[in-house]
Amino acid sequence: MPDQFKLTRQGKTWQIMARKGAGAATEAAWISLGGCPDQVVAVRVWLALVALKGRK
């Protein structure tokens, strides 16, 4: 199963991205959930999202 969330660097900020739609990876559209200039905070938010996805 492809990842639902990803963490990318854009300029001086870290962007947390979420995949929109449940289609194939070629049809995936990524939307930004927000950016953070601090890498540690961005990683914590990303890890929290990944952990919550597994608790369904």
C-alpha cells in the first residue's frame, strides 16, 4: 500500500503532504497540510499522522 503522508523540503520550510484520493499512485494528487521551518517539529507532526493512520 502506498504511503498516505510524506515529508518534503520546499525552500526553507518542511511541508507535510497528504495524498488525496484512493486511486492508483499514478492518479494521486498531493495536497499540503502545512509547512514548518523547524525540521524536528515537522517530523513529529508527520510521525503522528502516520501513527494515527494505523489506529483505524
